[in-house]
Amino acid sequence: MPTPKRNVYLEMRSLADARSIVFDAFRSLPVLEAESVSVPDAVGRILARPVSARVSSPNFHSAAMDGIAVTAADTFGAREDRPKRLTVGDQAIYVNTGHVLPENTDAVIMIENVHKIDETTLSIEAPAFPWQNVRKLGEDIVATELLFARHEEITPYAVGALLSGGVYTVPVYRRPKVLIIPTGSELVDWRTTAPEALQPGQVLETNSVVLGKLVEASGGAYVRHPAVMDSLTEIQTAVADAVAEDFQMVLTIGGSSAGSEDYAKPVVAHLGEVLVHGVTIMPGKPVLAGKIAGKPVFGIPGYPVSAIIAFEQFVQPLLYRMLGQAEPQRATVPVQPTRKLASKLGVEEFLRVKLGQVQGRVVATPLPRGAGIITSITEADGIIRLPAHVDGLKDDEPVRAELLKPAAAVQQTVVAVGSHDNTLDLLADELRAKSGLSLSSSHVGSMGGLMAVKRGACHLAGAHLLDTSDGSYNRSYVARFLRDTPVRLVNLVLREQGLIIPKGNPKAIRGIEDLARPDLSFINRQGGSGTRILLDYRLGQLGLGGEQIRGYQNEEFTHMAVAAAVLSGAADAALGINAAARALDLDFLPVVTEQYDLIIPEEIFASEMIQTVLTIISGRSFQERVAALGGYSTEQTGTVWEMG
């Protein structure tokens, strides 16, 4: 079979259409056969048949309290002013909790309500009623009654009920077995490749582990095939062998797109039938679905977030079908975005967001959208699905978000919007460890943070806005833009801002004036950030304009991002903080020591959440960790200034 020059998405499908095509093609996919499993080992498995109790629980009448077993009728008439006497061994028998109820007794009087007259005589001041303080035979479970219906999942709670009912093994559906075949000549095994040995162009193969664990979480079992190079023949052989073996499904990873070395489509087309190739979703567009010998075969995109979305939309529902289960539905909550959200018409986007409750409403902070950014889903609290027929959402437009974490976690999230600083990561870790709170930090620049405070879309904003008229920070901006929003400023850190340059300064950069040299490339921070304002101020002092600097229009949103650009060689210099340079072992030329403050609305300043934040940043642990980063001073950390 000749190697194809390029695959083409012959007919892109909407998500709804693609799911309909795939699920219809496997409408008659059989539920797997049953196997018998020990009850303790059956947790998470799905019952193939109904299960009934073999014995009652308890299987005898038992005392529910420590006391005396009596015949209730013998106690009638007892009163506080006319106590009734009972003979030990005849009318009253001592019992402990769990003891078999003695023959011809039907109640237990708690020991604290019994008065001892002598060794053979007891006194009571209140009567007992039949079956008082008694666990009757079958109170919990009656032999032959249904414990669990078919298709129910065995939970840890269910184990107790099954064993108590005399059921020691249960019939459960076999786990759907999935073979995962990673493909790509660039892949290297993380188990045998030290991080420092990774070469440019090499990629650690991790998708098979992520997808494999998703298979397990969906009730299946997986086997990882060794990575296959970009070879049509080798991939086709691996898929053909897998379909012929005892696998219910096959996933290939990578090579599902339309490139000249993307082989998923020709492999499936040659061995069986391509059902769908290309779906109008982001991430996940290149997903391929096919049928070979009656079995589902999927070409999963190589970018990690695309792979996860494709799995959840197509693979997971079929695994649940094989187990006789309905596709799980995530809970949703109404949210308000912290900023405008643009989207592409004709494409349904799965936007990952951080969530937090601010002044009675849940706000959503968008995370990076790239399909290759795995942290955009590990950090996400929810997903906003932007329909294909809209081109975005306004910042005040409500929308629903699917929850990826418990709803309670949303109420325990501090929402920070504004300028980026490395100490926010330390604050997040300290908050989590010492209070259970989490920190959602969105890096939109200092001015973006002020606007979020104005809209009531965050708990606090990080800012380092330089007033070029007097050299002060933040106060004049707050007075101008938040005049109707009372706030307080709390200093987080003082920090060194300067030029981040390669180790050894190979191009002999001396200062900001050198950025205009034609042999230098620069990476900038986004408009509205405090760093951008500082740069433009210093350029103005030098009589320079942005058009004279190569790379001035290239923007990143964090100090670590611009430092990474310098480390990679994409830029010769960036303006950023010393801590970012130190973190990546780069050189640093100081320009200014600036004030980085937290802007906090007055109406929530006294809240328990904000006071917890202030306690953390004023603490020794946080400040020692800040000092260890280098390039910071904590001499003003925790200082509070009231603003109108």
C-alpha cells in the first residue's frame, strides 16, 4: 500500500453528528460477559446479575444496649413513685450490646436505668415496651431480599451489605480491554529517559498513561503497546494484530490529523471503515473513529488536551455501553466570565476555566487554550462549552460550566486576577497546606486586575503600576479607575525588575538602550501589564519607540513565559523579574525595584478568606520562601493602605 502524501478532512462533522454516527455504528455492541469476583475485589465493578441476600442480618435477636433483658409485660406498671422489682436470672438477665437476646425476653432496659437492690433483686422506675433496645432478626437484611440490581456499581459501602448478607462473590461484567498504541518517531519512553537527557525534537510519551488511566476510571482495563514509529506498515500491523486479539477496542495516539505522516486514516480505511475523520471541536478536531472487524478503533490526537476531550466524547461512552451503564453527566453551575471570551464561529470550544465564588456569584477565569497545555486541564475547575454558532461571550454574560471538581471546592477558592508574580505560586501552596483554600490566579496584567476589581469579578488583584510622574506605585491608578470602589492596598513584595538575558550575556547587553540594536530580538509583556508600562516609560526617557525594537509586538503573559523565550533562544532579552531569571539560570540586569501590591475590595476585606490570605503572607514561612527565590524584599509585606 503506497504511503499517502496527505490526508484530507473530507467531511468535518459537528460533535452531535459525529457522536450520532459513532454510537449508531456500535448500537448493537454487546455488553461483556460476566465473571465471578470476590466481593472485596469487586469495588468499582458493575453487577451483571441481581444479587440477593443468602442470610439475614442480624440472623438473631440481639441486644442493642448494655443492660438487662426482660419480658416487656413483666415491667408494666413501673413508675418513679412506684418502682417495680425484678428477680435476676428469672425476670432480668444481664446482657451486653450484641449479645443474643435470651429466650422468652423481648426488650432491653439500659443499665443506667436499673437500680441494684441486692445480688438477686433489681429495681426499675419505668416500663419497657416490646422490642425496645433490641436489634431484631433481619432488621437490616432479610434472607432472599434483593440487595443490588443488575448494572449497579459495587461501592465500598456495598461491600459491607453483601458480606453481611452472606454473599462472598458476585457476578460482574468483565472489564472492556483496550489496546493503546502510541505512534510517532519523536516519542521517547519516560521510564527510560532521564529528564536532563531529553534532546530537542524528542517528546516524552505520556498520553498512553493518561488515556490508560481514563480507561480504568471508566471501568475498563488497558494494555500499552510499545511506541510505533511513523511507518504506515508498522502501524497497520500493530492495529491488525490488536483487532485479531482479545481486545474490545483499539486506540492509536497521534497521526490522526491531515499531515503527510499521519497514518491513522489510511490504516483504518485499509483494514475496515472510517466513520468520522475530523470534528468541529477545539481541542480535539483531528479525532478519527472507525470500525474494524466490528470493533471500535479510534485515532486519538497527539496533543494531550485534545486526546482527553476526544476520549471523553467518544471512547468513554462506548466503554460504559459495554458495561451496561449510561454515559455519566457532569453537574453544571451558572458562571460569569472574568473577561470577554472570543471564540471561532463554526467550532464548538471546550474552554477550561478556574472557578471561584465572589460576592454571591461564581466567576470563571479562562485558562490557556492550547491543545498541548496539559496544565490547562489539571488546573481547571470546570469547562465552558462555547457553541459553534457564537463568536464569543461578554464578560457580563452568564453561561453554564461543567464541574470537574466538587461544587464545595468552588467556595473555597480565592480568585486573583491581575499581574503575574512567582510569589503567587508560593501563596497558593501555603494556602492549600495551611487552610485548605485554593488560589485561582489569572494573569491579565495589572490594569486587567483593576478592571476585574471594578466589576466585582475577583477577591484580589495583583498590580505594580508605576506612576511616571512621581515614581509611586498603584495608588494613582486606584484613585483614577476605582474611585467608586473602596479598596485597600496590601503589599505582597518588593521585587527587582530588569532585563532577563542568556547566561554569560553573549551579546554584551548593558541596558534598555541596547534593545534598539538591530542584532537583538526582544520578547514583550502584554499591553496593560505593569512591566509594559515600565518599559514604555524607560523607552520614552531614552527617546526610543517600540517600532525601533525587534520583537516589541511579540507578547507573553507571565514573567516565566518571557524567561522561557530567552532560555529557548527565541529572544535575546526580555523585561521581567529577577526571580524568573534565577529560576531558569539566566542572567539579569537590574533596572528598578518596584512595589507589587494586592488590591482588595473593602467590602470583603474583613472576610475569613481574605484574613487567611493576610495571615499567610505575614507569616514567617511564606516570607522565608520568598527570600529563597531571590530578587525580592519582604520588608513591607503585609503593610495595608486604605484607599477611598
